[in-house]
Amino acid sequence: MAAICIGIILSMLGGGNALAATAGDAATEDAATMTLTGSVVGLAVDGSELPSSSATSTEVELHGIDDDLYETVRSSPFTFNGLTPGNRYTVHAAPIGPYPGTYAGDTPHRSNAQVFTATTNDIRIRMPIGAVASGTTAYAPGWTEPPQISVYAYRLNERTQRYEWLRAARDSSGHFSLTLYPGTYMFRARGGWSLASGVFHGDQFWNGSDGLAGADVATLDSGEALSAMKFNVPRFSFTTDRLAGGDRYETSVLTTRTTFVPGLPVVYVASGTNWPDALSAGPAAAKRGGALLLTHPASLPELVRDEIVRLQPEEIVVVGSPASVSDNVVSQLESIAPSVRRIGGADRYETSRMLVADAFGTGPHEKVMLATGTSFPDALTASPAAGARGFPLLLVYGAAEVLDAPTRAAVAALEPRYAHIVGGPPSVSSGIESELAASGLVEQTARTAGADRYETSIMMSSLGNSGTDLRTRAYLATGVGFADALGGATAAAAKSAPIILTPPTCVRDGALRELRDRGMDEIVLLGGESTLSRDVQNLTAC
């Protein structure tokens, strides 16, 4: 196989890990520093180790998860000295020749990489010979300028069961070639803004599909070639759909029915008459790979019961106290799933803390998100973003100048590096923001706040993306009510899709630009025409 020139892999930052090195793996450990040593080995097509290969001359990269350290050496065996014991590190062998980039732990995904926290010797990074995908790109007929089209390869992450961007190629000659880690892939070609024609070009999935639903997948083995792929990228255009039931409960059922398949580990059930419990539960449900459905406080709607039966969850978590979801609803649920339990505190803030502790446990975590518990818009856009990235979301009493003791303890237990506040100082005070960093609870704080709820939601739309997610969909919800959008949080998180708030009769021009620029061309409205008018479905700008 001819050697292919490889670019740097763009990998997911942070996240969980499938393998972790423990002190038992360590040989000897200096009290002040730790050391990682190992070697890179190339594999043959049959998976056997080669006594010598170009893989041994690749660049080896050290990434610090907790301290942002980045070091490289071009040698194998390799050694990294002077590291901080207890901090988390990954080791990556960069692409070279026919070998795609590989992390220690035999994976191309950083989120799955082996994580080292103590001195470890004899690390082995096993680089397989890659598969090659190649072909041509062009604009749809009618455009004559040279194509400036990028082809993205998204690999199915075996652990998360999501397609994640691993490689991209861009060539104005109209040809592309990608050397890929063996696995299952989707391919997407994307154009951009053309100064010559004034046209914003869209995307096309392989094999000839304008949307994700019709895309083909390809499973490629080591040494295999997928050639003669063709992409003809059309002008960018939106498609719209609407999820609208007869009431908020049916709408929540429609969102899960179009997103989740049977056999979920958990379904969360929250009141549909108030928003705090449902929006707190969204990231918790997403973290556990589950869904969220709404119920009437006094009794379980029949169509919700039927949907839970379809989803076949191993467990049902009822969110809130009996004042939010009655014991009668719990009794009805107990006939559906083998395990039903309630998570509910004395108020919305305690319930939020309990949900986070139950789903996320103790730290360390990369980030915690905070939103006010006194109004819904900020939490509504924060919930799917937190869920998609695996971040906990805490509701706080934002008018206070400092965090209350229970919330401070909840943040401390999570051990986050960063705290991200959603909404301006009227929603979550500057005093709380200052305290988070000054107290040492987090290293840094960030705040996302627009001029109003609509602008804030537009700004939040990019935060649910790790940088590697395959995203084509966005949800629109009214900014003047919460009912129809409550059930959408886990569905949006499952698709790494944002929920963008919009006025009832138009869509903010800034939202349309943001969606177009990020290639999200499938727009789903949450709620009927009384909630979001036909002008919203027609994407009438304002």
C-alpha cells in the first residue's frame, strides 16, 4: 500500500475513559514527579506485530487532561519525565505513512484512551495499518470555480455509539484521500462561502444523500481501500420538521419516539407542569444513556405509559417530591419497570443537587454548568448542551451574592476544572462567579450571556459540541413558554443538537446564520402552530 500523507487528528477533549492506569501498574514512583515510558509498534494487516516499521519513528504526544501539558518526542522507545502524580495524562502516536494516529489503549478516540495517573513503564502503542478512503469532490452543476470542499470521516466510537470526526481532507484539485483507523465510518463533504458566486454551499453524505438519515456507512478493515467515492455538494438549504402533540405530554413522547430505541438503561419521569425538575434531570438522563418523559402530577398519561413500555427501561427515576409527581404515578410506574425510585428534595435546588450526585458521582469532572433556578430560558438551552458533553448542570439561586453551603459542597464534590455560568449577572450574580474562582472550587470560570434569552441561546448552540460530534440537527423552541420544549432536552443531547429559543412568529437572523455556518440544516420545531407559527417553520427571519 502506498503511504498516505496524514494530517493531525482532531480529537475529543476531556470526557470519560475506558481504561485507567492505577498505582498497581507503576514500577517505581518519585514522591514529587511521575514518569511515563514506552514504545510504539507497527502492526501488519493481520494484526501481528512487526519487528520494524515506520511507526517507530513517529512523533509521540503527551496530553495533560488536568494541567493542559503538551509535550512531544520523536523517538521510540519514548520517555516523559517530570509529570505531576495524580494528574491525568494520555499518550498518542501521531499518524505516519500507512499508520493512522493511535492512543495508548488501542483506540483512535481520545475519550477512550488509557489514562495514566502514576509512573508507568513499558506502555505499548500498537498502530494498525490504516484503511484508505479516496475519491473526488465537486460542486453541483452550474458552478465553475474550483471546489473548496472538505471531506470529513466520522468513526463510530464503540464505547459511546456515536459517530465522531477523526479525519478531514481538503483539496482544491477536487480529489481527496484519507488514511483511517479501521472501523465503521460515515463520510460527509462540506462546502463553504464562495466569494466568486456569493453562494453558501451545503453538504452531502456518502453515498449521494443530502441528509444524515439516508447516509451509507462503511466498515473498513486494516489495509482495505474504499475508492472512487464521489461527492457533488449542492447549495446550502434548510429542511424543517415539527414535533407537535395534542399537549406537552404527547410532544414529549414524540421526541423520545423519534430518538430512542427500546432497551434503555433508564427513563426519567418529571412533572410537565413546572420546569425545574425536568431541566435538571435532562443532563442526568443523558449521562446515564437514558430518556426523559413528562407526566401529569396526579396520574400517568396513557400515551406516556405506552412509550415507557416501548422503551423497556431497566429503571425508572421519578424526579421531584410527591408534590411534583404523586405517589399514584409512582404506583403506576411500578407495574412497568423492575426498578422504580424517586429522587426529590425539599426544593428545586436540592433536587438538582441530588440528581447531579446520583448520575455524576464525585469528581474529577472537566466542567460544571450553572443556571438560575428562578426562570426557565437559560436552563432550557443549558440542559441539552450539558447533556451532550456529559457535564453536570446545577440550578442555583442566582440572586445571592455567594453560593449557599449545600451548593458549594456539591460543586466541591464534582472537582471541576471549570465552571460555566449560563445567563448574565441578573440571572446568576457576579458575586457567585467571583466566589467560584476565588474560593478555589474551580480553576477558571466562563459565562455565556447575550442581550436577551434569544441571543444567549444562539451563543449556547455551539457549546453542546465537543468539536468531533456529527451534528446536522437543531431544535427550535419558543422563548415565552417551557411546556413543549421540556421533553426535548435528552433527545437533543442524544443527537448533540442545540435547543435554540425563538420568538413565536419568526426566527432570529443570528440563529439562522449560526446554524448555517455550523452545517446544521435539519431544523425541528417543538410544539404546534399556536406555539411556533408557520412563519417560524418557514424560517422567516427577524
